[in-house]
Amino acid sequence: MSENNSEKSCSAFLKGLASWFGFERNSNYVRNYFADVNVHTSVYMSFIILGLEIYVMYYKLSKAFDAGLVLKGFTLYREGEKYKTLFKVLKDNLLLSAVALVMLLFAAYYRKNAHSGDQKLRRKLTVFSFLLDIVFSYICLYFGFVTSRSDYEKGNQILTFVTMILFVACLLIWSPYASTVILAVIFWCFLRFGVDYFALTSVNGSNGDRINYATFFISLLMVSFSIYHQRKAEAIKDESLESANRILKKMTVTDDLTGISNMSNFVYEAKQELADPETDPKSLVFLFVDISNFGNFNDKYGYEEGNKLLRRTAEILTEAFPSSLVARQSDDHFVVLTETANVKQLDVVKERIREGYTDIRLGLKAGGYYPADRETDPNIACDRARYASTTIKKQFDDDYAVYDETMADSFARRQYIINNLDTAIENGYIRPYYQPVVWAENHKLCGFEALARWIDPDHGFMSPGDFIPILEEYRQIYKLDLAIMRSALADIKRSMDMGFPGIPVSLNFSRVDFERAGLVGELESAIRDAGIPRELIHVEVTESTLSQYQSRMHETLTELHDKGYAIWLDDFGSGYSALNVLKDFAFDVMKIDMIFLKGFESNPKCRVVLKNVVDLAGAVSMRTLTEGVETKEQAEYLRSIGCERLQGYLFGKPMPFEEATQKISDGTLVVSEELMIPGTDAK
Ligand code: C2E
Ligand code: CA
Ligand code: CA
């Protein structure tokens, strides 16, 4: 164990040492960072060198002219005799200037091309920049050495050489081992030959100067090492920040499920596209694409398969509309901004979505909106395209509809509903009306159904038909249902406080309520807050809400039922799969749809059908209620065949709370002594 530990710490030490000397594989990002910084530094260095050299050349020449030398062509003459060529006098300075110029030109080229995204080119540039540094360094050192020698011969210090060493060290920071090797070679040469050459050793024979220079060398190395490590730490920090940024950016622009653009990115890019002076907005169309039958598909194959289908649809759309903007808006809704000529691609999309699925007929319902000008808001454009698609929702063979001005009014109303739902709830514009439910036997009141009404200061009185389908489509209905639930509970409490008996109220819930988690919890806490017993609440779900594959819904209903809420099956008979639903869940009450009463007076078959439905309910142990009872004959017939409860205009239309309590007080509505059926409505 301890051997293992010492092995570990030994290898950690070696690793640390290697890293200290720069023997490590840095990421591309860190390498590029060093190259960038290096090139940046070399620009300053080159400028300094160029400036200095120009000055030195000027200085040399003016000294020569002062001394009486004359320049003819490129040759200097002293007292009429050829002295030296200009090149010979200035060659060191010219060489250094030339290298500095090459460095500058290279830096300009590097800045222009290194970030173009071409990784191969970038690697080449990085290697070239390091090689250039080395060449530049040696030329600087050579120059420093030569200058210092001539200075020394004139009795001056060897400062130029020392400065050049410092200068070079700055350029060699990209890797400690490289700086060590390069600087060591320089110093070794210097200590071995230079010190003797300059006779720098102290007079008394001690190696004082040698030691001083060695110390200078070591300090210089340490400084360059520490700068290297500091730069590396910066680069690593930058790298992680940048990658975090990249991830964040990806998260904010793409749709999690399908990987294509999300809505906010779509809106952003669509705005850019419209604003582009090269784009003709009239050549574009916003498309809204809804997969038809997706709900059934999901029910049958489950969420996983449903998600797969959404991913495939995203892929198909991206392929069918190349170089267009494609995004997922929500659920099975996609949006596209494309050239008008591409609309026909929708047929291709439809065909491809269908591939492989024969039992559920998938299809498309698409809407189009042609932007009026560059200022068109993409959000509104998508909503209009969406609206156009809803106008053909129920048409079997129409796949595509274009938004036009005739749709403007209803579209505006729809937008109003979506945009004002929250405020309407907050301000109490949406509240329940109560429709009486009576016993068929004696027509005495045994409950109410809470039905939503939106009484809007601008739009006036709105019935559920005006807003429920829209709220369902936009999956906002749960907000309304929860609001109605809270108001109804508060009203029950209020009526009991006023001295009325607790009269049961049935509440309508939609599919979305069950798809969201937490319905049971919300109902339970509202019940607790209001302090009323659970049996006063009946949960109504329509047959179309239910589906045999929806296990979440099934679980929620069972949970509610176990807790003591009666579950009523609403609108029985209005859909197609009525009988299937009966075997899937043990409902307490069947609400027979008013469709069965259509033609009651004229068509004798109506009675036969009704009787059979009531018998069927009895056979599966369900109680019965018939809705939409408008005449005494209907009521009497329903009583005679054993339907237990009735609801309809004959006994009262949906009315506000105050009116309902008033009607009870003045005896128009007589509350039954038995409000519930033990075992069905109450446990
Ligand atoms: P529903 O649950 O089947 O409600 C019964 C509807 O039939 C009500 O329409 C009611 O006014 C109407 N009705 C009642 N008796 C008669 C009658 O004798 N003759 C005729 N012709 N009609 C009668 P309403 O209030 O317009 O509600 C329509 C639908 O809107 C409801 O149908 C229900 O599905 C939905 N709804 C209403 N309130 C809510 C709610 O709070 N949440 C949810 N999710 N849906 C609601
Ligand atoms: Ca209902
Ligand atoms: Ca109903």
C-alpha cells in the first residue's frame, strides 16, 4: 500500500517537474493562445527594433558626415577616396531591420488568417511563428554581441548584449525547455568565450563576474518560466470560459429534443434575414407545420417513439428546406422561413413523415404567412401561419392554407385570448357559472356543474366555445381550470358559510391538466385551504380526453378516485370510441351527451338508443346523468328508463353564484335532502 503511495507521489513529482519545464501536451486552444500572444509580443519587439535601427543608422551616417565623409551613390568617400560602401557600414542594422520587417509582415498575415477557422493553416502559422522567433532571437543576439564587442573595445559596458538577452527571453516564453536550451547555449558560449574575450573576470582571479552572469541567467530563466506558467493558467481559464460560453450558446439557440434551432433563435435569425438589404421580403414565406395525428401516435407508441418521430421530422424538414430557417416551436409544431417557391416541398415532407407508419395515418397541416415588409415581426408571422393551419384542421384533404385578411378578426381575438389569459384570471374576469343538476325522480337539486365564463371589459361576455379550444390548443387550459377550481371551492365554502348545505360541484378538466404533473396535489391543497370535504367535488373528464394508451392519465384518475373524488365521464357518446373507454376505467357517473336527445320528439329510435345507453351504464355499474334536457317529455322519459340525474335548460341555465344562491333561497331551486349516492359520490 505504502509502496503504491510512494510510487504515486514519485510519478506525481515527475509529472510536476515535466510540466514545470513545459514538457506537456497542451490543448490546441492553449497552443493557439501562446501563438497569439507571441505574435502580439513580436509586433511590439519588431517596432522597437525597427525604430532603434533606423535611429542608429541615422546616427551612424550623421556621425560620418560630421567627420567629413561624403556619400556618392551607395559609397562613402573620405577626402575623395573610397572609404566603404553604405551596405558595409550599415549591414548589421539593415539585417536586423529586415528581420523586424518580416516579423511585422508575418504578424499582419497571421492576424488576418489565423482565425479564419482553417486549422491546418493555423498550425502551420504557429510553427512558422516559433521558427521566426528563434531566427529573430539569434540575429538579435548576434547583433548584441557584435555591438557590445565594439563598445567594449572603446572601453564601454557590454550593455547591448545583456539587453538583447533580456529581449530574446521575452520572445521565448512559449516553452520553458526551449528557452532553457536556447538561453543555456547562449550563456554557455558567453561564459566560455565571451567572458574571457571581454576579460570580465575580476582582476584578483576570482570568478565574481562569471557568477554574477550565471545568476543573471538563472533569474532570467525563472522569470520566463513564471511568465510561461502564468500565461498557461490564463489560457486554460480562457479555454474553459470559452467552452462554457459555447455550451451556453448552444443551449440558448437549439431545441433540446431535436437539435435544430429553437424559437428564440429562429426569431432572431428571421429578423436578420428580413432586415438584410439583399433579401426581398416578398420572396419569403413563413410556414407553420403541425404533424396531424401526432397525439394518437404518441398514445399508441409512447413518448420515446413520439420523440423519435419529432427528431425525424426535424431532419426531414431541414433536408426539404435547405438553406432556409427551420425551428421547432413547441410540441409537434415546426416553423420554417423559406423562399415562396419552396412551399411545394411540404408534399415531400408529408410523404417522408408517413414512411414506415401504416397503422396511424400521419400527415401535415401547414399554414403560410407572406411577410408584408421588412418590419414583419417573426413571432406574429408564425402565429398567423399557425392560425391559417388551424382553419383546415378538420378538413380531410387540405394540407396547406395561407393566412389572408379575412382571417384577421378571428386571429386578433385569438391573440387577445392567449395574451390576456393571465390578466383575466388575476382580475377575476374568468369565473364559474353554475348549472343545476337535479334528481330525475323529483327534480330536486343535487349538484351544480361549474362552467367557465370570461366577462371581459373590452370583448364583453365570452362563452367557453370562444376560448376553451384556443386555450387547449396552446396548452394554457390548465391555468383556466385551476382558476375555476379555486373559485368553485371558494364559492362552496362561501355558500356553506351562508348556511346552505354543502352542494357538490362538478369541475371540467382537459387532457393538458393530466399531462402536467401535480393536478392531484393542486386539487388537494385547494381542498385543504378551503376546508371542504372531497366528496363535494366531482371530476369531469370527456371521453375524447381519455385514451387507452395514456397511462399517466389513468394513474391520476385512479389516485383521485382513491382519495375520494367521484369521477364522471363527460359527453359520453359524442366521440367514436365510447365503448372502449368504459372498460378502461371505473367511472362513477356517465354523463350522456345531449346529442342523444336530438330529434327526441320526432324520431322514436332516439328513445330506444337512450334506453340502451342507460342499460349499458347499469351493466358496467355506472350511474347516469343526461345533459341538455330541455322539455318535460324528455325528463319524464329519462326518469322512466332509470336515468338518475338530469341537467339542462329545463332546470336552469348556467348562472352566476349570486343567482344560484338566490334561486335556492327563494325556492325556485329546491335542494334535495340526499345530495349524494353513497358509494358513488361519497365514500
Ligand atoms: P360540457 O361540459 O358538456 O358542458 C355542458 C354544456 O352544455 C355547457 O355549455 C352548457 O351551457 C350547455 N348546456 C347545458 N344544458 C343545455 C341545454 O339544455 N341545451 C343546450 N343546448 N345546451 C345546454 P358551455 O357552458 O358553453 O360549455 C361548453 C363546454 O366548454 C363544456 O361542455 C365543457 O366541455 C367546456 N368547459 C366549460 N367550462 C370549462 C372549464 O372550466 N374547464 C374546461 N376544461 N372546460 C370547460
Ligand atoms: Ca362537463
Ligand atoms: Ca358534457
